[in-house]
Amino acid sequence: MSTIFDMPNAWRKFLKPASFRGVTFHCAVDSRESGRRIVEHEFPKKELPYAEDMGRRAKSFSMRGYIIVYPHERADEDNPLHRRDYTVQRDLLRAALESEGTGALILPTAKDVEFVVCTSYKLTEENQRGGYCTFDMQFMEAGYDPQQIEPSDDTRGKLNDAAEGVVEEGVIAMSPPKIDWSDVASSGPSGDATGDTPPP
């Protein structure tokens, strides 16, 4: 008799264990949010507004993960989630969420690794559910620090060169015309190069 696992589901081939900073956990729910940063402009005496697109909105992720006691622990088992003591993985995940800086987030059904920062998390443990804990986690896209990105061209050098060129052109344009005083001294009152005064 066939089961649900025998059905041809392509998404199962790409299913991965969820993890943050290399610490794996079971994922019950994950969601992402993004879009466009739109500024809506409304004008007096106009019926139509104008929606100005200011670029892509930073991605944010919400996840509910859990760690649970595994009933049978084997010495040759490499999966850290398959342990009878769930607190080991719980503490590792909590430390990863509280660490400073950017971390790699792997979602179960996503193909790409997301580099994020954890903005908040909530750890819940109930006495009625011993050996089980849940993590409600919020992540935000880390992006890049624009001050750390080196431009492909020497923008500052080009601006300095252009500014120096403009200053030189301005100095030349505002300078008085050059007069060759040697020609003026050799000329007579009538402008004759010989210096002789013309007859009356």
C-alpha cells in the first residue's frame, strides 16, 4: 500500500533543514515580506496622484522553529536534531540568535541563502509539553554598508580633476588681456613704428 511519501512531489527533492549561522532547527512556518518603497504624492486641484518608486523594500523574514526530543539517539547519528537532550540544540540556536553581525539563514524551500540579522526572537517552553520548545524569530535583510563598497571608477579623482579644470578655465576667463609693452614703447605718438612725428 502506497503512502503520501510515495507520491511524486518535486518540492520534497529540494527540501532542506532550516538553519541560522549553521545551527539547524525544525521549521513549522516561514514567511518573507518585501515589495517596493512607494511614496504617494497627491496634488491640490488634481484628481490623479503620482506613485514614486524609491526602490526595493528590504526583505524581512518571520519563522517559527522548534526543537524536540528525539526518542532514539544513536552514536553514529550525525543529525544534531536527533538527540534525546534537546537543550543542547536549543542553547546553540539561542546563542546564534543573540550573536552580533550578519548570519546565513537557510529556509527549507528556498534555493538561495539569505544573509540577515536577527531583530528579535521569542523562546517558548511549556510544562505540559516537556522536551519541546518553539522559537518565533524575526529577521531582516542585512544588505551592504555603502561606505565599505569601493566604486569601480575613481569617482573622487574624476571629480577633483573636473573641479581643477573648471577653476583653471575660470582664472583664464577672468584674467585681463596680456599687453606686449615692448611694442607700445617702440611706437610713436601716431602709432608709427619709426617714432617720427608726421608733418603738419
